[in-house]
Amino acid sequence: MQWRHRTGVGVLVLALVVAASAASFLARRLLHSFPASVLVDADRSLQYTDAPFSMEEAAGIGFLTSLGAVEGYGDGTFRPGDTLNRAEFLKIVLKSSPRSSELPSRPMRCFPDVRRDDWFSPFVCFGKEQGIVSGYSDGAFRPENPVNYAEALKMLASIYEYPRTVAANDEWFSPSVRAAKEHLVFLFSDIPLATPLTRGQMARLASAFRAEGEGALKEYLEREGGEDDEESAMSTVGQVGIVGETLQQEGTVAEGEKEAQPSPMVRGSDGDVRSRQLLLGGISLPIARGTFLNPQDEAVVRRVHLRLDRKVKSLKGVHVLDAAGNELGSLRVDTNDTEERRNWILDFDISNASRLSSGAEQSFFFAAELAMRGMGGIPGELLRVQRISLMLQNPAAGVSWEIMPAEQTFPVHQTVKARITGVRNAGEAQDTLNDGKQMGVATFAFEGDLLPETSLHLEELLFSVWRHNVDASGWRLERQEKASIECFRTYRDDMTVTCPIITEEFGILHDFPTTFILRADVKRTGDNASLQVTLDAPGSIGESGALRWSDGAGHYNWVDLPEPLAEGTKWEVK
């Protein structure tokens, strides 16, 4: 851009524009300012049938209820431990913000996967129009995806118009994280940015941003329980890069899991302890690992203490194993924490306790035992270990001490009542490429595992297309004995094809393996033509992969499988 006139008029115009913008934002704030009494009213969170909540959650839930931004579920509950999706989060934070009166009521369409008659279309389209959300690189919004901490901070920083500067090598979320820390609203320094938020965390975060915007943050944090420690809120901004790496890698998987039971041999490597989809009613493979180094004299392990980062209603028990896969015992809920159920302990008698020599290193693995659906098990819950410690004792000296892991692996997991356990190429490995209409260019077979009276179905597939001197169009997905559905090239490029709206009837997985065929009109345009379709990314919690699916209760954008998921037939001219 060139400035042709550097005159006083230009400066005046610019000043007026800036002033108008500032005045507009100030007017919005004044119009929607709330009196300080909102923060000290009677606890509105008690109106929900699942109250009382923790002090921190009660402050946020009560505040949002007072603002009319949340009402809870039809049964009167709030369910602070449940996750929420991107559409739900955007609606709540917009309604709780000073911009609530600007929200349109008319239905709109602004993304390929946002229909005019969707209840959330006015909020999503307002968010897009105002630059609060922009969707994914393929042009989709993915309203059903769980909202993660990084996405939440970016939306809130945009709504409240926090100044954000972009530094070299920044991730997309880094400026928003820095801005949140500068405004003392970076509330959760102990969870990865890729972690999906619970409704309780959402309430706290949205309330803190609103209170900060009104100059009442200190009062709000005192309502949470005095947690206004500036040092905690202003933790080192340089940590953003480290957490950003977690956002990219959280949920990385190595190989599929076939059994819902403890591994007969647990090897001490990060690759074996990874994000998993935990089938209700079973015992999982390891969900956490801690490697401990005893810095003092030889001792015995008298207590194991495991703390979760949130209440998990589905968790029935926790089993601790040694590096050989031998079960050492089962942890029980701490009697002082029977309500939140976040602290689990196991006490050993000296006669059967593990010994840890001075300077010795020992790894412990932890597996989750989950309740059945209908008996306390809830699909879609997130489970993550926050802390593990050992209490050691030297009986001869009569002294005890606590040690923390020298190394630890605490990924995030998700409970399900069904899961996809395998995807493979069901066609030839290689074949001859010919021109033709509606050619079957890829055939994939799906395997699954599900509880009785449970459904498992695909909702979206994202194919990667690798081609050379070939045109392909007219994409359709076909299933035996069912009509085909239309698929599309994405907005991102012509190397990605999406089947974005797969109905439950068409996408249901049963009588395994269930096979789907991707068809296209194929025309060679030059020599050495080749074509191959793959399903690549397994995704992770908070980051979409090539499959979106449902177990009939929740919607999931990742699978517990290796990358690539499956490589289709490689077509070449022979």
C-alpha cells in the first residue's frame, strides 16, 4: 500500500477512524457494563440440581447465570465436568460479552458445514463476520469439535479486542496466550493448550474475561477463592512455545489397541503410554507412567498417590503395574475426596511393598478401570493424570519422604462406548490406471469395537489425493447396498477431498469389516500418470484427523490408530 498524501488531513482522518473505533468499543462496554453487585449476589450456581460445585466453578457458573448466558440442561443440571463443542462455546462467550446486543437472530450460512437452520448459525456467522473465528484451512468450521484451551483463548481475546502482536516463529495461538497472560486471565497454567475445556472451565474462563473487561477481575478471582496470584497468572510467556509443541503432539499414537485389558508386558517407553479411547466397562492399557529415582537411602514404597486434573465419573478404579506388567495393587479414592474423586491412593504393608535402592530408578504404570454404560460410565469424558507421587520409608531409620517422578507421561484420554479399531486398504496394493467415469479409486475397510446396544457410525471422511498428470472429479462415496453420497474438493486445495455429511444410516459400522468405495471420473493428462488416495491423520483430542465419527452419544474427531491410517491402491500406467 502507498500513502500518496502525508498531510494533516490524512492524519486527521486516521485519528477520527481510530477514535471512532475506540468510541464504538467503549460505547459497547458502557452499554453492557454490569454493577459490581453482580459479583457478590447470592450464589446463582445453587439453582442447578447437580450443585454444589467447587468454589472456582461456582463463581464462574453463578456469574454466567446472572448474565443470562447459560441456563443448564433440561433436567436442571449444569454438568461442569462435561466438555462442550465449538458452537456451544462461541454462543456462550458471545452472550456473556458486552457484544451480546449485537447478535443477530436470523438464520445464516457462512461455512459449508453450517446450515441456515442450525441453531448455532447466527452465532457462528456473527463470529466469522467480526473476525472472531475463521474456520479450518479446508474452509469448514466443524461446530461439533470439542473446543480446546487454545481455541477458547483466541476467541475470547478477539471478542474482548485484546491487542496482540505476532512474533517470529509464533504458532497461531501464541499472541492470544500472551495477551491472556498480560491481562491476568490465563487461568489454567497446568493443562496443555490442546486439552478440550470442560463446561466448568469454560464458565471460569468466560467470567474472568468479562470481569477483566469491566475492571472487576480482582473481585471475581476473590470470589473463586482468592486465586489472584499475579505471579501464577503471569507465568513465563516463553513457555508458550513449549505448550505449543504439546498442542501439535498431544495424542500422537503409535499402534492400535485391540484389547480392553492390562498389557501382559509394559515396556518403559513414551510410545506405549499415549492418548487412548477408553472403552467403558473395561480395563485400559496404561494411561500414565512415572519413573522415580530414590535420592536417599534404600526404602520401601508405602504409598502411591495419583491425582487427576478433573473429576471423572466413569472411573471405577486405577491399577498400578511395574515395568514387567505385574499388577501391584489397586488405588482407591481418598476418603477425604469422595465428592470430587480426583485423589486416588494405594497403601502398602511393609511386608509386600516394593523396594527402591538408593539411586535406583523404577517405573510404574497406571491403567484405568471404567464403569459400564448405565452403571456410572459416561462416554465423552476426558481423563488425564495431573500428578503422581510416592511416599517412601526407611523402616530402620524410621523416616519417610515423598518423591515426584524424574520422568512422567500424562496424556489426555477420552471415554467411549464404541471405537474404530482399524482402517485398511481393501483393494489391490497396485493396479493399472485407466480413464473412465466413476472409477473405484480407493476401497477402505473399517473395523470397530462397541458395547451391546451401541451404534458406531462415520460422520465425515477427509481423503488425501496424490496425483500426477491426472484429472479427477465427480467424487462420490459408495457403500454396498446403499446409495452413494457426494463428496467435494476442499477449499484448501485440490489434493484433499471431503465427504462432510455422512448420515447415520449410510455411515453405520457393523458386520465388520465394513467397506466403502471412493469413486471419481478419471482422465489422464500426460505421461507417467499416477493416482493414489489415502486416509492420513488419526488426529488427536482437540485436533481433527481424517475421520469424524460418533458412538451414538458423542462426536469424535480422532482415532487411536497409527499414521497414515490407510493407503489406498496406487494406480499407475503400465
